[in-house]
Amino acid sequence: QVHLVESGGGLVQAGGSLRLSCVASGRTSTIIAFTAMGWYRQAPGKQRELVASITTSGTTNYADSLKGRFAISRDAAKRTWYLEMNSLKPEDTAVYYCNAVRGYSTFWGQGTQVSVSS
């Protein structure tokens, strides 16, 4: 069993920054076999969308609209990955979910709310 727990969400004014964290816990053999980790978000009335992902080799991928403002990173020793969000806009308001992939399995966190006021 693997659990992903996000933290770092909250309310911020437009132009501000937030750093989200996702910590993996549980079966070590599964966690160390993750091949990719990422962040998705879902705004009210919209589909869940990819924000950013990172592989265990460090290759990153971003939603085109977020390049330059968001940055994903990971700390393998801490079983944690991060999403640094800068120059936040009201349209970034959403529930942010972290995920991890191992083979054909995908694990999800419960989500953390990010609200950006204008």
C-alpha cells in the first residue's frame, strides 16, 4: 500500500508564490520503483489536467501554458517531490493533486486546494 500526501496549498494573492510538497509513504519496494511523479490540477467544472511531471532520471515536462512560472523537483531520499509556483494568477485556482507511476499502476494523493485572489 502506498499513500501520497500533498501539502502547501492555501490562499495567495495574484503575483504570489506557493510551494507544494508531495510525500510518499508505505511499501518501500513500490515507492523506489516509481518511474515518474507529477502534479495535476482540477478547477471547478473542468477536467483534471497535467501541470508538470518528472522522471526518476530528472526529465521534466510541463503544460505549455505554465512553462516559466512553475517548476517541479524531487528529493528521492525524502520520497518527496515539489511544485514551485510563481507569479500565480486567479486562473491557477484549483485542487492540485500529486501522482506517481509504477508500471501500469498510478497512485494519487487526496489533493490540496490552491486559491489565488485577484
